[in-house]
Amino acid sequence: MLGKHGLHKLGLALLFLLAAGSLAACRGEDEVITHTVTFETFGGSDVNAQDIQNGRRITRPADPTKEDGSEFVGWYKDSQFSSLWNFDIDIVTEPVTLYAQWRRIEPFPTEIAMTPTPFSSTVTWLQSGVTPGTSFEVTLTAGIPQVDVFGRTLYTYPDEGVVVAGSHQISDDLTITWSPDSPVQGGVYKIAILTDGADEVTAVDLAFRGEGTAENPFLVFTSIDLAGMLEHDAIGAGQYYVLQNDLNREAAYASIQGKTFHGTFDGQNHTITVTGNAGLFFALGETAVVENLIVDGNVQTGTTPLIGGIAHENRGVIRDTVSWITITSSAGQVGNPDTKLEGGVGGLVGINHADGRIENCRFRSSGSSVGVLKANIGAGGIASINYGTISRCENRGALGAFNAVESGRSLQRYSYMGGIAGFNYGLIEQSNTTSVGKLLAQRYWNVSPPDGTENNRVIGGIAGYNGAEGIIRESFFNGIRVHGDQYVGGIAGINAGLITHSYVGARYYGALAGRSYVGGRSDVGGIAGALQGEGRVEYSYAAINVFALESTPYANASEAYN
């Protein structure tokens, strides 16, 4: 048994152990964690390892060297050199090995390439042993394009090239930059470089971009070229651009807003696939011409106004162009024409101004996800709003719902929708909605949600609303159907202007006659859903099924209203 003094000694011992444990715990909390960083140089000079505290950055070591003259490129996180280590940002949380990447610079040209800036005709390469006094002879041979069985464009080159005078610069990293003294004709070339005391080196398929004249236009080979054209602050009249390849464009409204294209752009029937929240161009100026282009893709927005597959605004000429694009917009208010400038979508343009012309263009559909326009207000196969001239244009796409099943089961609402234009205050001539072209905005199983799908109104095979100044002539609808709720017409939903020398005809699918129709709940007409003000119809007819669930269907138009 412990006596009094023994218990006292035991208590002191326990206190000592507790104090020691507490001190040890404190030392544990303050312990500094470090990680070892090693450097793999792959035959280069040694680089000492570093012990780095957890969460700290590595001190950048001096660049290693190699006896064979290879140039050090940088330190990478992996031996495949896929991710560069950033000494200003990256921190250490575990043991790390960094890998040195090297680039062998030979005494003859290597890595011959065009500079990646838009429309550049400058050539770069790497070469060691050159001095400011070194001379170069550069020979260009124009490629002859040939299309193979897979549709790819390949180039062959004649034996003889042409020596082209130019100037060069030598940078500290031994990059040689060569620029021709006079513009090279745009095209694809084989380039041969002969250096003092070195053998000639060649590279093929280098694209020279031209100088922007009609005789030597800028050639758009890459998405970088395309972005340089579309996002330029002001592209002047007289500049010519020619598309060389099918390209993709991720469109951002902020990057093009306010920028106007004044030049000529020839798509050569290539396709630009547009995605994002904007169309291709923001605005086409009075001297602008866009021709021979195909646009495809899928654009969606809740805020961007007046989206067009080609341009948001047009004051120039668009011709011989096809749009397969799908655009969905929830901007603007359904049924409220005062918000037409806030919403609206067009297969080609958002708004065609008074001096704008759109000629021989088509909006087409090839499936449920291709060539479909959906907007709260102002969808048009060619233009959302037209103040100018639309001539010889065609709609074979889908506006509103893609099919009757989708339309009949959806609460999506549409208004002021037309096969060619949502709103027309200008001239639409010799244009049509035909083949699989259709406009669908029917109600949800005859059930109205609280805000009412009665706003699915003013739907026309050519124009949703034909204003007092609007003229529709020599145009027709013989697509699949025009189906809305109120003010539905084969040519116009509401006509306050002139419809002349136009007709609405039925399409036949095998033995099924009369599948085509114009239909809605009320104010439905073969030509126009309703006449407004001084609106009139001349020398026109309808030969199509017309039905209205709650009013009398009219072959021409319902009674005028003011």
C-alpha cells in the first residue's frame, strides 16, 4: 500500500506526464510539413532538389542546359509534357517531380509554319547559328487543289517555284520571322528555304491569306481568321474575304455587339456551324455582301435580341445563302408587339432594315433538331422583322413546335410568327413556304394555363403581321400546315398592308389529300387571319383546308378590325 508520501509522489508523476503530453501535443500542432521536389532533366545539367513547405510555391531554379545545344522549353508536371508547371500560381501539397522539356534547334530551318494571327502571310521557323547578316532565299510554289473520294481537299505542287523577296527578323529564342516584301496571292503553297551554308528545306500546305482586294482576297482558313473578321471593330468597304473550309464558331454576343461588317464575304458554299448565344455577324453595313454561305448549328438565349443565323442586323445584301440553324429564344413578351425589338429570331437575320436586301436564300429543316426556330415573339424563316426587300426566298423549316405531337403537348407559346418574316413592313416578293415548311403553335389539349395560350396568335405562312407599309406579292404557301390559336392565315396572320398575286395551296402525301391546312381557334383565313385598317388582298386565292374551332373559317380573311 502507498503511504501519504507515496501518493504525493504519484500525483507529481502524473502531473509531469500530463504536462509532457500537453507539450508534445503542442509540438505536434506546430510541426512543419515539407515535401521534396525533384527535377528530371533528361540528360541536361543537374538541378538540385528542394524541400518545400506544404502549400508553398516552388522557387524557380536556373534553367538547365544541354551539351548538344538543345533549347530548354520549360518544366512540366508529367513526362508526357501535357501540363506546364506555373511557378507563380501552383503550390506543393505532396512530393513532386518536374520534367524538363527540350527543343533541338538545328542549323537548318525546322518547325516551319505560318503565324497564327488572322490573315497573316508571315512565315516562322527555328534555326540555330544564324546572325543578323545571314541571308535566306525563299521560294514559293502554289498548290493545285484536288478533292479526293472522301471529299478532302489535297494539294499537289509543280517542280518549279518562284523566288519571293522578303525581310526577316531573328529573335533571342532563335525564331526566324520572314515577311514577303509584296503581298502574295492568297492560296496554299510549298515553301523552300535556302540558308547560307545549309541545305534547302521545304514545307507544304502553308496558307497565305491574301491582301483583301477583289483580285487577291483575304482567305479565311481557320476559326482564328473567322474570329478576326467577325470581331474586328470596323471592316471597311472594298475588303474581300473568301471562306476556304467548313468551320465552327462559338458565338458570344458580347464579342460582336456593335461591330459592323462593310466588306464582301464569299462562303464558296462552305458551312459555318454556329453555337452560343448569338448569330454569325452582328451587323452588315450598306456596302456589305454575304453570299454562297451555309450556316448550321444551335443557338439559345433568354436575353439576346433579334438573333439571325447570318446577322442580327442587315443593311447590305445577303444572297444565295442557306440556313439550317436552330435558334431558341425566350426574349421578348409573347403576344406583345411592343417588345418585338427585345426578342425575335430569323433563320438569316434578326432585322432587315429598309436598305437591306435578301435574295435567293433558303431556311431549311432536315430533322427535329435542325432548322427549327422558336421565339416568344417575331420568329421568321428569313427575318424576324423586315423593313427592306426579301426576294426569291424559301422556307422549308419548322417554326414553333417541330411537329403536332410536340405542339399539342407543350405549354411553349409563340406569337407574330411567319414563314418568311415575323413582322413585315417592307417588300416580300416571289417567296414561299413549301415542302416540309410548317408553323405550329396550337394550344395544349384545349386547356389554357393561367396566363393563357391565346397569345399563340398572329401566325402566317409568309408573314405573321403584314404592316400598313408591307407588301407581299407573287408569293405562296404550300407547306404542311399553319396552326395557331388566333389570327392565323395562309399568307399573313394579320394583314394591314397589301397581299397581291399570291396563293395558298394544299400539299398531297400519297393517297392522303388535304393533309395541309390552315387552322386555329378563331379568326382563321385561307389568305389572312384578319384584315386591319386599310389592309387588302388582291388577285390571290386559297385552295387549302381551313378550320376554326370557335368561329367561322374564311377562304380569304375574317372581318376587318381596327
